[in-house]
Amino acid sequence: MAEPKRPAAAFFLYMQERKANHDGAVDSAFARTLQERWNSFTRRQKEPYDILAQRLNSIYIEQAADHKRHGRYEVRAVMEIE
């Protein structure tokens, strides 16, 4: 089994969520708007994404260690960590 993929950073988790809820085309103008919004957020507004990113990173670290030890790792769904 291949090495586990590194998890997305908080900003990219935010972007994925917004893309999923967006009906129009996802172009550079849309991405720029999301980046500007993200940069204007307070720490409190970013906190849910930071927490999820930290949880995903913890799982990645466990999976990477398992992969290094055994050559495989257990795949965990995001729903298991919420």
C-alpha cells in the first residue's frame, strides 16, 4: 500500500467546503475571493478549520508511523474524527 497522503491545511479545508457549496465556475477570481475572505477572518472564525486540520494531521502521523513500521496503514474516514 502506498504511503498516506498529507492532509490539507486549514485554508484548503475551507476552500473545499466553499467549492462544494458553490454553483458557478471555480476560477481564479473565485479562489482570490476566498483567499481575501480567509485573510479577513478572526482566529475564532478560522478555529473549526484549524481543529479539523490538526485532527487530520494527527491521523496522518499515526498512519505514516504504521506505514513505516508495517508497510500498511488503516484508512480512517473523516466522519470518525468528528
